[in-house]
Amino acid sequence: MIDEPVLHDTDTLEVNLGPQHPSTHGVFRMNVKLEGETIVSLKPIMGYLHRNHEQIAENMSYLGSMPYTDRLDYFNSMSNNFGYALAVEKLANIEVPERAQYIRVIMAELTRLVNHVSVIGFLLNDLGAFFTPILYAFREREKILDIFEEIAGSRMMCNYLRFGGLKLDLPPSVLDRIKKIVQGFPKFLDEFEGLLTKNEILCMRCQNVGILPYDLAVSASITGPMARASGVNYDIRKIDGYSIYNRLKFRVPLGKVGDVYDRYMIRILEMRQSVWILEQVLKEIPEGPIINPKMAAFAKAPRNFKPPKGEAYGRVEAPKGELGFYLVSDGTPQPWRYHVRAPSFINLTVLEDLCIGHKVADAIIILGSIDIVLGEVDH
Amino acid sequence: MFGVLRGMGITFKNFVASYFLPRKPNSLETGGMVTLQYPEERLPEKERFRNFPFLIYDTKPDDLRCVACDICAKECPPKCIYIVRDNDEQGRPLKKPKVFDIDFTVCMNCGICEEACPFDAIFMDHEFEVGGPERQQSLVYHMDQLLKPATHFAKIRPTDHVAIEEKRRKEAEKKRAAAQAQPKPPEAKPPQA
């Protein structure tokens, strides 16, 4: 269990972890006060990567923000596109053809696999297993990114979804390759788990470290795998049933303790569920158009797309949590208000509560288990 | 103890396998070793891969397809395209650009210029080894650097090339048919000297 901080008659030591620090996953600073090696206070300082995302989007056509959403959470550009497209479709009341819905779900789930394998790899990096597990993860990730490149033209900055559908149809034979990856993924997960799950050092370092209690998770509006590791049954794919998720069978894994180990385990289990979803979707994918013809007309002139006056909030279960886009339209080609609910920014707010009483080395893995991407935190 | 040993066993298996499993050159498909010896060894380029835009011309660089309509510059999200329309001696606008600059330090490779172009004049290139000795001037590409022949496009994107040639041929036919159906418009007055 957690050692109670022993207070001696000495001053506390103030340490800045970051903004340039290998453990902080980007330009993020933790202002830590130490009593010996025990953390007594931690102040997260963010904003080093602030890029004025919302204001830029308010001065741009609706489609113009689509490539900018790629750069929010640059590990999961497809999910970000998905959330933004859902928000605009809600705002302008656009139907999406069936085939496009299926391809969107395939992309979103592949993105989840990419994100979860790499975040586990990075977590192990933080633990000191320097670059062995992450290279296993990157080997799988590379196969999926190759698929993204073939479909959308770019490995990470996909910019693939359009309002009312998709930019391009799948190239021939790519579905077979996705099927092959999905078939091989459980085998990789078994190998990855063999490497990590029962490893005594990993268990010792992760179990009962950084416990997030159920009540705190709910009151701090934590979402995603982090909330589910604390036992909060909150998965937007189940609650909203957006796109075709209400027709798909999958289960939501829940943790009991809410420590770093649970957050690791939840991600492994979620990947297994994603593989299940992908198998179902790949079996049923229909033929047909990939974009609503009404919206295809705007491809040549994105500036003429003017949603009616109103507001909309579109959200998806991104790999990091609830990713929401809030849009207010005043009938012009540019949104009057554009707001992003970034999951890793909100999940980061409980960092101090998780870290107090632990050692400095634990703070690093707690931060790693929260799974932040600074592009999204500082948007 | 068992967990650690099992993990080490997996690492050892992969370590040995990486030396003995063969890998096809220029491919990541099979084998244990997944590191590619770039630049000697390269992955085949994907057709849809996009990096920086280029301007296309059909036969010689003078008759480029771009008509300086400024649509791509308006739609470009980071506003990295700068176009000035060319004029003839009398100062009347011509349907071609005098200046066409793209700032590659600003361009974010989104491909919206290609989507928005109504004349199929700008496309995303596969060229990714772009560099310069300093940070500003050498990465602002001017028209002479951006112009590339249609054969280059046919080489990097064969499927798209066929579709676009087909579309352009149909459009040209339609235009010719329309011109034949209508009586010839009165000839434009010769410019006043």
C-alpha cells in the first residue's frame, strides 16, 4: 500500500519535470514538491504546445478544420475526424450512406488498436523497460499505418472523413489485408501479454499505484479507459450507439481497483473487443456509395457549405476518452463557435490526486497510464 | 519469477527468429527483421500517398492547366498558396498565373487544394525528400519548381491519371459539341491600338 509521507524537519525540494523531459510525452511540465522522494504536491503546467486550434477553426470553412483535427491527437486522427464529422452532420442534419458508416467504424477501431498498443509500449518505456515492448507494439502499429497510408494517403494525418461520408472509397484488395491484420492480432496480443501481463516486476510497479477511486473518476468527469479501469461503466459507443455501434456486439471491460495495472489491463481487453467488432464489421460490409450526394457537391467548393443556424455537440468514444466537438453555426460558412472537449486534457486534471504520497518514479508511470497526447491537451 | 522468464523467452525467440526468417527486399511483409535500410532500401510508394502539391502541364511548361482562378488559395486551410494573375500587354487579365508560390514550410499536406481545383491543375506529389539550407527562402517553391509534366502524374498515380484523362476528354467533347450547336459568336473586336 501507499507509504504515508514521513515529514522530517527539513525543507521540501521543488523539482520541475519537463517541459523537456523524456518522461513527459511532449512539452508538459510537472512542478513537483518532494519530501525526500515522496510527492507532497504536484502542479501540472500545460500550454507549451498551444496552437490556437479553436480560434483558427472559427476563421475557416467547416471542411478546412478537418485536417486540423488530425493534429489534435496525432495518434488517432481517424477518431478525431469521426468526432468532428459527427458534429457537423448533426448540425446540418446529413445522412451518411451505409458503406461509409461501416468504413468509418473499421477506421475508428483500427485507430483504437494503434493507440492502445503504443500507449502500453510507452508506459513500459516509462517503467524502464527501455524500447523492447514498444518495438513489439510498433511492429503491429506499422502494419495498420500502412493500411491508412494506402487508404487515406497519409500515415498519421489521414484527413479521410468528409461530412456525409468519406473522401475516397477503399482501394481494391485492402479489405483482405485488413482481414489478415485482424486475424493475426489476437496472436500478437497473446505474445504481448506473455511478455508483460504476468511479469512480476511490472505487477510490483503497477499494482496499487495511482489509484483513482470511483467517486473521483465520476466527479472529475474522467472518461475512456481510465474511467473504466475505476469501474465506471461509461462507453459512448454503448450509450449513444452512434453510427452503427448499436448494431454491433461487444462488451465493455471494467476494472476493480483503478490502479495503473488496471488501466494497462483494460486497454488489452479493449483491444480484444475491438478485434471482435472488426470481425463483425468486415463480415457485413455492404457495397454502395461512400458519400451523401448532397454533400459530394460541396467537394469542389467547401466554402459554399453553410449549415443552418443552430448548435450541435457530436461526440465519439476516442481511444483516450470522450472526444466531443461543440459547434455553433450562425448560417455563415464559418462556425461561430467551435469547441473541443479533449479527453486527455480532462483526464489530466486528476494527476495530482493520483500522485500524492507516491515516489517520483511512480509519478512518471501514473502520467504514462493516463495516456496523454500534448497536441490534444494544449489544442 | 515465472512471468519474467516467460517474457525473456519470448524476447529470445524473436531475437533468434529475426536472424533466420527471410525478408523480401523492399517489403515489411514477412520475416523477423523489420528495419528497412533506408535510403538503399525503400518501401514501394502507395498511389494515394500525398505530400506537397505540384502544378501540372500537358506538353510544354507554357500551357499549364492552371487558370489562376485563386480557388485553391482561398480554400487552403493554412493559406500557403500565393497567386498573381498574368496580364497581356494591354493590361487585361490572362487565364494563367504570373506568380504561383507555395510555402512548403506552411503547407500541411492536407490535399484540399487538389480536391477543390475545378481544372485538375494541382495535385499532390510523392516527393518527400525536400530540404533546404535555411529556413525560409529555399522552401518557398516558385512556379518553375512546381511545374511538372502530365507524364509524371501518370507515373506516380496511374489509376487517377486514367480517370482524369477520361473526364477531361468528355468535357472537351461536350465543349466542342456545344460550340458546334451554337452559331458562332461575333468575332471579338481587335484591340484598339
